[in-house]
Amino acid sequence: MHELSVTQSVVDAITERMGDATVLGVCLEIGKLSGVVPDAVRFCFDVVCTGTTLEGAWLEIDEPEGRARCRDCAAEFRLDDPIPLCPCGSANVEITAGRQLRIMSVEVN
Amino acid sequence: MCQTCGCSGDGAVIAEPGHQHEHEQHEHEHGHEHGHRVSLEQDVLAKNDLLAEHNRRWLTERGVLAVNLMSSPGAGKTTLLERTAREADLPMAVIEGDQETMLDAERIKAAGAPVVQINTGAGCHLDAAMLDRAVHTVEPAPGSVLFIENVGNLVCPALFDLGEEQRVVILSVTEGQDKPRKYPHMFASADLVLLNKVDLLPYLDFDIAAFLRDARRVNPDVEVVRLSATRGTGLTDWYSWLREHRPHFAGPAHGSAGGSAGQKRR
């Protein structure tokens, strides 16, 4: 359940950046290959926000797809599975997107 | 549970063998109260990663090889470290991570290596802040190997950079050969995989060729060493690996070792 510490990191980072401002909402980006389950973050979010400037804030999570490039045949393709495999059969694949775990923006009063 | 199709909506896909189908995630719109938007665009784990870099710099400046050792509970991390402390003839120190108890630290201490125990309580992994505190408690000697025995767990520790130089994943053959496919994040982040308890292979259906194929599907360049920490099989390969990766440390005061270990991939 690393999502609890991930969510705690989100709330800590926002309170650090935003000071005393009341935060109404949070937009996150959790890539499909990040190893973090968005719904587990949603589950933790309200609990972690309680008693902070984020209490009651809404949460929006964008889930960018995984992208990869094959080092053997140079094909670029979509990858939703953390086991990288090119349609050509090669596993020599570089993941180019989908691992991000970012706080994009917040909405404040 | 979703009333339309029965999916749980929590990212977990529930399917029967032979009847697998994928659900699209359902979007749930909420009536949001909107103020004004402030763009932050920062990594969620930025603080951890910053601390991890700080740890990495501190360790490399002292020529300390930090090894993050990860596995399921019971795969043989502590047994391997006990044996390494007794036999490898390498200066070493150990940071033990467990939810509770000093049991592992006591075993390492009895084997003769300096050790500190981190008890994470409810936590399922170590993070860079815990390592920072533990490193300054155990104070690894310049030029030594610092083993960080992570909490037994094949999921969460993969995500958290501690500032280590090398990531080593142990899989014991009793766990089954399919683990790289089941826990790809962990195996993808490994620099070395130790296949432990190979003395039990005659009693098991473990298919080493299939294991190697799966491990290299998630991590094409990963090295694999086969060993038995209890019987002593294959340990010279492990000790050689440690010696190869230990920085060429010049002396006790200001070693020229170090180098610039970049951010490790997760």
C-alpha cells in the first residue's frame, strides 16, 4: 500500500508550496506504468487531507498511457502492460512515457 | 462495485482463466467547486528523490557501495547477509528494515557486522528519509559495503529511491518461477537478481529457463546469480559481484572514489 505514502507526499508537497491557502482541488498525473493505483490514491486522499488546508478538496487524476520504443526495430508503440514487449517480439524496449507521477496543478480560493 | 458491468473500479481487473476481458475505467464526474488554478508541475516523489540524491552523494563521497536488497518475506535476505558478514572478508554495515522487532538486527550483530534496525510500523517500504537517519546512525566505514535490507515486499520498495548504487532482488525458488511476470516493477528495477535456495531445486518444479526468460522480458540486461545462502552454493559469484562493484577506494580520509551515480531508474 505505497499509495498511502504517495498520497502523503502529494499533500505535504502542496501544503509546502501553497502555505495557508485553502486548496479546493488537486490535479494529478499518474501514468499507467507508474506502479501506483489511482483508485488507491483516491481512497487515501480524504483521510490524508483531514486537518490540512486540503480538507474536503476534490481530486482529479489523469492517467497518461504508456509509450515505448523498440531498440531493435525502432517502432514506437502504446504500452499498457509493465512488461515491455514490441509487436516484433523484442523485449529490448525503452519506455518513453507512462511512468510519471506528478502534481500538475491545484485550485485555490 | 460498478453496477453496469461488475468491475471493481479500483484498478484491479477481476477475470476467470480463459474468460479474460478488460474493462475501460469508468470516469466519475463530480460537481467541483472551482477557484483559480495554480500550476505546480512537480514530481510527487520529488522530496524523496532529492533526499535520495543527498544520500547517494554522501555515500559515494565516502566510497561506500550502497546495495538495496529487496525480496518477499522469507526469501533469504538476512541469511545471505549473515553469511556474507561471516565469509566475504569485506568491510560492511547493514541497515535492517522491518515493520516490527529487532530480530534481524540481532542476527546480523551476532554475525559480526555493524547494524541498525529501522522499524517502519505500518509502513511497507523504506524511504530516503529513513535511510538518511539510519546511515548517520550506523556510519558505514569509508570504502565499505552498506547493505540496506528493505521491508519484505515485492511491490512497494520498487518505487522508492533510497540513494543506493545497486538494486539487488532475491527470489527463492520456493516462491515459483512466475514472479518476474507477476511483479514486473520490482524485477525491472533490479541491477542483479539472486536466485536463492537452489539446493531445493531437486524437490520442486521450478523451471530455471522459464524464470530467466521472464526475468529478461522485464529487464533484458539483468544479471542473475544462482546460490544457496544456507548451503553456501554460488556464494563466490555473489562475493565477486560485490568486489567488482565496490568503488576503488583510495584511503580512509578523502577517497578519490565516488563518481557521479545518477538517479537510478525505478
